[in-house]
Amino acid sequence: MSKDRQSQGAGTAAFEVPHQALAFAGRRTFSKRVLGTTAALVVGGLMDPASALAQAYPSKPLRMVVPFAPAGSTDIAARIVAQRMGELLGRPVVVDNRPGGGTVVGTRAVATAEPDGHTLLYGTNTLAANPTLRSNLPYDTMRDFQPVGMVARQPFVLVVHPSVPAETLQQLVSYAKSRPGAINFGSAGTGTGNHLALELFSILSGTELQHVPYQGDGPMVTDLVAGRVHMTITTIASLLSYVQSGQLRALGVGDAEPVPQMPGVPPITKAGVPGYVVGGWNTMLVPARTDAGIVAKLSETLRQALADPGVIEALSKIGAVPAYEPPEATSAYLNSEISRWGEVIRARNIRLD
């Protein structure tokens, strides 16, 4: 049993001075005509009011809340996407880091924001885990947010310290089964993505592993490399250099297919633990009741941003892969992840309050 299982000059006017007054008057007359036509179309039912809102959007800079501290992989990914979306929208998208409470602080700030499309949430796996981990969550993931789209995924890799006598995943499972509780695993903290990922590994592999929680991936990886913990699973970007140097041994990746960054390392689901497909993911959301036309405009902007070669390259450098999905598919995915991880959390009796 786990030790703690109980217990981110507009263009200058191109008018000569003598013509400025005339130009302004012309613009004013033109504006009146446009506004009058727009109003007539809306009243006459020929233009959906939502479409009119979307056409005027955005009217000011956007704020993208990242519920993590700066400089981590999630924050970096958010900034890459925010910059390109801002260029496409013609308004800056400013990253606002709001860490705290296991992402609850930043997430709540978006749930209660004005639903005008100018406040975005850059969400992660915690959106799926927190509903079960916390009984007093101050928001409802599916009720209080409207998905804009899936953004990216971050493949996981399972590694062991070289002192563990296992060259393959099957050998690891056999070794752990022969010594129940003798193998421990490190995580970034109780209820984090890699903690839950390894609890699921334990369930599906039929092994009994000891959980050692840390305050973040950094100190956990330091102890893993030193041999003070035996294994972990987390993003490839966090572990790649240690695997390449031989300080850690990679036994499997969480994707259903091989991952280019880990040549020769098989998918866990095909190497001894059928059904095990796990990884990190990022999504973008806005407050519920945001105008549908604005959501559609944001989603299309996100799709275009993620198709940009520069964005693809920048995300790849931090181990992330663009994975755009439209709002409907994103909502369905969130629902399935809440259900999936809820089962794991309840099975292991993990609580954060």
C-alpha cells in the first residue's frame, strides 16, 4: 500500500493634414451606415446576435491563466501557444501565472471570470483528477467551463534506476510481484499526474508498489538519479537527458505507439501491461456561458496556431506534441478522463482534503 494512501502605433493614419477633417467625417458617416445596417440585420433576424459579438471580438488583450508557477513545461507551452494566438487574433494574449492549491487557485479565477472570451484557462490533467480528489472543489469542471479545444499532449516514459534488476518491463513486473512492497516510486506529489499514472500501473500490472511523494518533479528526479527511489513515470522532457546518459533506464512509454524521442522503447500496453495508455495533456477553456461564436473563433484560432511550423517545433523542444481537437471532442474527452481517474482515485482511497 502507498505510504500516503491514508493519511502564464497601430498603423499611422495615411491622410494629409488638409484632408483629415474630411476623412474623419467620411469614416463617421460610413460607421453610422454600417451600424444601422447591422442593427437592421439583427432585428430582422438575418444576423445572429452571437455572430455580431464574434465579429467584434476581441475588443481588448486576452488573459491566459496558467495555474502553475512560471518556467515549467506547462507554462512554456502556454506561452508558445499564446504568442501565436495573439498574432492571429490581432490582440496580445498575456499569460497570467496563478499557482496554488494544486491548480485550484488559477482554475477558480477563470471559472468566476466574465464570460466574454477575454479570459482563458490553460488546463492540464488536474482538471480530470481534482473532482474526485477534493470534496470541496469551488467549481465544477464540466458545468463551469466551456472547452475551446485540446492543445497538446506530453508523452510519458517509465524509467527505473540502474540498480533495479530489470532490463524490460516484463522483468520489472515479475521482480515487483516477487517482492511485494519492495519497489518504490517517486511522484511530483500526492494526486499529481505521475502519482495517479503509477497507481494505475500498479493496478493493471498486479504489483504492490510504495509511493514516495515529492514537492515537484525536480526533487523527485534528483533522488531517482541518486538511487533513493527506484522508479517513476513522467514526461519524456523531464527524463530524456538522464536516459541518454545511462543514469536511468527507460522500460516503456505511455503512448499506444512508439515515441520518436525514445527509439527502441516499447509502449507499455504492448510490453506487458495491456490497456495501459497514459500521458500528460493540455487543454484550453473559457468560462461557461461564453458566446458560442466567440468560442468557435477561439477554437479556429487555436487550430491555426497549432498547425504553425514554428509552434510545432517550439513545442517539440519541450517534449509536447500538438493535439488539437474541437470543443465537442474536448468535452467528451474531459468527461472520460474524469471517470477514468475517478475510478483509480477511489480504488486507492487518495484524498487531498
